[in-house]
Amino acid sequence: MADDAAVTTTAAVSPATSSRPAAGATREGRPAAGRPAGGRRTSGKDLRKRLEIAFFVTPALAMLVLFVVWPVLTAVQMSVYRWNGRGPLVDFVGLANYVSVLTDDVFVGSLVNNLVIVVASIAIQLPLGLAIALLLNRKMRGQGALRTIIFVPYVLAEVVAGVIWFQLLQPYYGVLDTLLQAVGLEPPAQGWLGDPDLALWTVLVILTWKYLGLAVILFLAGLQSVPEELYEAAQLDGASWWQVQRRITIPLLGPTIRTWGFLSMIGSLQLFDMVWILTKGGPANATSTMAIFLVNEGTRSNNFGIAGAASVILFGIALVMAVLYQRLILNRDKGVA
């Protein structure tokens, strides 16, 4: 009887005891969350991934901070002081430098010149570059040589191209004036770069010659992505060449055109070296740009506070135009309203 009672007692207690999860395990029999079997291995993988990301991202972030963020912050700090470039920044003037820049007729004229160059560059180079790209996209003899000739000016350094054109446009004995006189035409008395009414348009022609190759190469690259089947289907439907270009080529080339337009706009706003070599902003500031204005104020007049304010304004204008272009034009390629 005692043995039977013991067995009965053991049987009654055993289910309760066996239903308790073992230490370090859940009710389902899995390891406890605090001590997963492969926890260390997972953490090691995450740490390695983070280290790899940091290894590749840190150099780019360091370059961004060193060459973009720090110069911008330095220019902002310098712009609120009256400073001649020597000694510490002690003469705080607040926003007076910005007021001086925005009310300066030379700066306003430089801003207008930049905007004229932005609009004229896109208006001239877009149709011309697109026409040349469509021509060079067709099979023809010397196609590679023609592409190289178009692209060579873009490869030339701005200083080299500027010096070449400066010599070609010298009044009276320059190559262009000599050719005009040989055919009985009279060149401008003050020269192509010396006449205030012609200087900016002459610079625009040179800029078109210099940067047209970039537009052509980008458009040619975009044309390679247009499926040939669309052209064949259009021909079967009896579409003319112009209808094919207007309905197929140009719409599909839209993302490339918009990207090129963004690059052209930012480059035109920052224009400096080519104009500096050709005219140094003259004559009578007819070709001055915002970059030339701030360089003149900083290096020639030693008004580094004014130059800093001008650089911040230039940065702000470029940033606003870039954001607006991104919002209104480039977002079309992402399907964003």
C-alpha cells in the first residue's frame, strides 16, 4: 500500500514538473531570447557590415567636409566681418556686407550676365547638340572621326581653350580679323572682346564651341538606349522622319536632356576661368560674372568680407536653382508629382 501511494504521488507530481521549461529555454523549447545559440555570429556579421560601410563612406564624407562644408562655413563666418585678409576677424558688421553686395551695380550686372549665359547656353546648345547627335547616330563614313572632332574642345583645359581664342580674336592681326579683311569685311574697331556690345555674345559663341561636345556625347549615349523595334514599328505605320523624332526619340531622350540641362545650368552659374582668360570681366564689366566679382573683391580690393558675402549669395542662388530644377524637372524621371 505504501509503494502504491508513492507511485501515485510520483505520477501526480511528474506532469507538473515536466511542464516547466528548462532553464534558458522558452515554452516552445527554443533557446531563450537572451542567449541565442548563434547570437555572437549574427552580431559579428552586423559589426563587419557596419565597418565595411564606414570604411567606404568615411573618405567621401571627409572630402565633402574638407572641400565643401568647411569652406562654406568659413565663407559664412568671413561674410559678417570687415576683413582685409590679414589678422583675426574682429570687425563684426553683421549683414552689412550682404547689403553692399546686393546693392552693387557690378554684382547685379554680373548676376544678369550669369542668367543670360544660363538661358542662352541651353537655348543654343540643346537644339544644336541634339541635331548633331541625331546626325552622328546614323551610319556614315568617318563617324568616329566626327565624334572625336566634336568632343575634343570639351577635353581641352579651359585655360588652353581661352588662350587659343584670345589669340585668334586679337584685333587687326588676329586670324579671324585677317580672314574678314581678306574677303572685304570690316571687323569691329574695338575687337570682338573689346566692344561692350559684342563681348558677351562672343564669349557665348566660345562657350558653345567648348561645351557642345558634352551635350553631343550625352545625347548620343541616350540614343543608344532607344529600342530599334520602335523605329521599325513607326516605319511600318508610315511615320515620317520628323514624326519619329518628335514622338519617339525626343520623349525617350528626355531624362538625358534634363540631366544635361542641370549640368549646364550649374556650370554657367559657376563660370569663371574661361571668361577670366578672355576678358577678365571687361570691357566695362560687360562680361563679368559673380565668380569674377568675388575674386576681384577678394584678391584685388582686399575686401574679403564682401567676397565672402558674394560667395555665400552665389552658393545660395545655385542651391535654390538646383532644388527648383530637381523639384520641377528632374522628379519627372522618378514619377514624382
